[in-house]
Amino acid sequence: MKRYILAHDLGTTGNKATLFDAEGTMLASAFSGYETSHPYGHWAEQDPEDWWRAVIETTQKLLAEARVAPQDVAVIGFSGQMMGCLPVDAHGRPLRRCIIWADQRAEEQAARLAATLGEEQVYRITGHRISPTYSGAKIMWVRDHEPDVFSQAHKFLHVKDFIAMRMTGAFATDRSDASGMNLYHLEEGRWSPAILEAVQLDEALLPEVHDSTDVVGELTATAAEALGLVPGIPVVIGGGDGASAAVGAGAIEEGPAYNYIGASSWISFASRHPIYDAGRRIFNWAHMVPGLFLPCGTMQAAGGSYQWLRRQVCWYEAKEAEQKRLDVYEVMNQRAEQSPPGANGLIFLPYLQGERSPHWNPKARGGFIGLQITHTRADMIRAVLEGISMNLRTILLSFLEAGARIDEVTVIGGGAKGKLWRQILADVYGRPVLRPRLLEEATSLGAAVAAGVGVGLFRDFRVVHELLEIIDRHTPSPDAQAVYERLYPIFLAAYDALVPIFDQLHALSTRNA
């Protein structure tokens, strides 16, 4: 009997392939990275052939390490980074590099949609505010600036959808990814005629929308040969990484909240209805579980800020980690522990790629505020962790102000590995923070559950409650919590005071480009 689930999680930095058995036990995982190109400061692109290479490499490595025969794979499922813009021709060939979620170039196109329909109407239709982050504005940018590419485009795809197409030949997406395009009517569950008419976009350019558990095709002979699998394996479309993470964190019914920390970070929870915030700080995805929604707030550069610090500042820690054969982030966390809560009065603004929630300002910039000659590298490292955490607190508070109740938060993603950071989050949030056994594989688990449900290996999404294991719990420290209560309003005021400076710097960089 075929009893193994192969899940691909196509993230921002690479693809993680994970193998689960029919009981939901993770057997092995493999990772293959790829690069992001930044032609300009607010542009971000990836080569889809790099995704396919990573999928091939991880699939072959995974089967070899787990010693699983290709014919025993029952189903393939996906999770993937969201809000992409990849035009492909009728044969599925990419026509340019993919404009990924972090790209902010389409400001003019987003402004045009706002002028045509209005911010509030688009928010009520899609569950999202208008932003250059979303796929709709990016598609408009391709039409405006690359008409030759646009004229050849058969479909515009997301990351996971391109890989599913490469495996099956089907041009499909799921409701969660569709809901991140500023083109989808969230509550009606279809592409929005009003928005498509407003931006003069033909619905035929968009993929067919499916439930996350739908089988969209079978593995072709050509794809099977490249992957080292056998033809005919069912391919389930899966979901965007946010929705997949929700399932992997156990947020499949109303109540539990989760916080994903990867290159970006978000806080979300399951709800029977979208939450429409008066300030439009909150946005809403379609859940992988039919009939549910995921109110959410996402920041651009969470783990990305910590990665930047590692590359540009923490050379000493990198050298020490190499000598001691430790993970460099573990050494950075040890260094940060030498600094007290509040980092001796040093604040970090984590806006290295503009910002989505809570400010929705693509012009925002990062920075250290309050640097003195007495500050150490330990202070800088801790300030980065605290700055990311305080921005996430603003997202959390927006949910509470909208009437949500959040008693505790489950953290997942690679950034949640650090014990110090989890404790900082608990202290900044003023709520217990829970760590499940699967962190980086939580989105893969969500993809695997959807795939298993799709082919009948699992009865429904509630199976995740049998698979989720909490192994650590952090409660707020009263002393640290008191420090952050004093620091938090200063953090907010620092951003507000610098908004005019961000505008001037953006104008200067635009002229120079």
C-alpha cells in the first residue's frame, strides 16, 4: 500500500521537502536553497528554475535518506510563499523572473486601484487593504512596464502553483493563495468581477481556484523522471505558507493563535468570519479548512532582520560558531543574553524592506535609535530581537482592539528555535508562548495534512491535534515585562517621528535609481 506523503514547502530562502507516513509521523526532511535578486532596494525577484532545481534535489535526497521506494509515495502536496507574480506562457514556460512577496515596486499601480475603487471597497471585497505587496498590483506593473511579457502571458502563478503545474500540466491555485492577490472576493470565494473590471484584467489570466485538498492532477512521466518518482502520483494543490502554517500550528478552529517567524513573520488565528479593522491594519486569508478565515497581521523583515545582522555585523559570532561547530544564531543568542531587557536603551526599527502590518508603509526604513559609545554588539543583537518583537506586539494589539481574545501564542518557524527570543516574545506580548516539537516543519505538516485529507489517508484536518506536541512553554517575566511596557511607546514614537525622513530617503533613492 502506498503510505507516504511528500510535502514541499517552497519558502523565501529555499525549498524544504518533508516525508510523512500515513500516521502523520515525520520521517525525514531535506533542504535546498535559492537566491533572491534585488535589482533595486525595493525590488525582489527569484528564478523559477531555481525552485524546480531545489524540488528535484530535495526529492531525490529525501528518498535516498529515508530509504523509501518511489512507488510507495501516495501523494505530493505543497506549501509556498505567497503573493507572487510569475507570468508563464501556454506551455508553462516562465516569461520573466518571479516578482515575489517582498517586492514593493508597484506603488503606482496600487494607487491606481485605490483611485478607481477606493481603499474601503477593496478591503471589504478582498479582506486586504490595497498594497504593492499583493499580486494584483504586480501584474499591473508587468502590463505597464513589460508589455511584451504581458502579451505572451497565459497565466500568472504563485510559487507552489508553478511547481504543481510543472508536475502535472495543470494551471491551478488554492483559495488561500488566491486570497492574497487583491483580486479575490473573500466571502464569495471567487475572483472579484468588480476589481477585475476596475483594473481591466482578464480573468482568463488567473489560474482556476481549488480547495487546498483538491487533487489537481497526476505526476507526468517527464516530471517523474526528473524527480526520481513514478508517474501517476496524485498532486494536491495545498496552500500558501500562512494557511499551511495555521494547520501545522493547530489553528484549525476558532481560538488558538500562532506566530510564524521566518524571513517575514505573522500572527494569525482561525475565525468563522473575516475581521475588518477600521484602520485596515488586519487582513484576512482564506483558510485551508473550508468555511474558515485567517485574520492576520504580517511584518516584512522579522527573521530577515536577524539574517541581515548576522551577515553585516556579527562576523565575530560567525567565526566563533565555526570554531565551536555551533549554529551562528545560537552564538548570537548567547551574546544577546549578555545585554539586559531593553538593550541598555537601544531601539531597533525592523523596517529593512518597508513594512506591511501595522504601518503599511513601503517607504519605511530600518535603523538603530539611541546608539551610544557604550553600547556593545550584545546590545545591538538584543535590540534587533526586541524591535521585531515590539512590532509584532503592535499586530497582536490590533487583534485585541478588534475584539479577538488571545490568551496564549504558539510560535513556529526557524526564528522560534531560539529560547531567548521566545522568552522576549512572552515578555513583550505579556502572554505565554508555546513551542511545538515541529518548528520549521510546521508549514510542511500543514501541507502534508491537506494532502493526506485530499487522498483519504486522513479523515479530516482534526488529525493535526493528534500530531501536534508542545515541548516548551514560556511565561512572562514581571520584571522584563515592566521594562518593555516603558519601552514600547518610545518604539512607536520613534517610527512616527521618522516617517518624514523615510519619505525623503525614498524620494532620494528613487531619483538615484
